[in-house]
Amino acid sequence: MKRILLGIALLGLGVAAPINADTIYPTRGKMVSEKALRQFSDRQYLEIIAGSFAAGRHYTEIQIASGLKRHFTEWRARFIDAGYTIIGESGEI
């Protein structure tokens, strides 16, 4: 089951659309969409998990889901601390 999840996660990394650097680090207004930030965070976290699997460490589905949520929350806080405004999916601030 874990190998299936890892395969799906790695496949998702290859299929996902590339994230434009201007979306993550905008040059004007210091604004970033929550969706772009989540994609950025999820990609980074899944790379961490893939490295962990390669090193022989394994995690449950619940641990991976919790880690994804925690990783996003930490990145969101980092961006806010850096002065960025997080824009929700419907354009609200």
C-alpha cells in the first residue's frame, strides 16, 4: 500500500503543471495565491517523503496527510512573516 502511495505521489510530481516563480515570489505587491503556495508546499513535502522512502523510512497515510497539512501551515506562516499577502481562491485576502 505504501509503495502504491509513493508511486502516486511521484507520478503527481511529474504530471503537475510547473509553478511559475513569479507566482511564488511575486515582484510587485508581495502577493501569492493560496493555491500556488499549496502546490509549492506539497511538491516540496512530497520530495522530502520520496527521499525518506528511498532511505528506508516509511510513514502511514495519516502521517503523510498530517505532514502535508503541517508543511503548508509552516510555509504559509513563513510567507506572511516575509510580508506576503495570501490571496484565497476566490480572490479574498
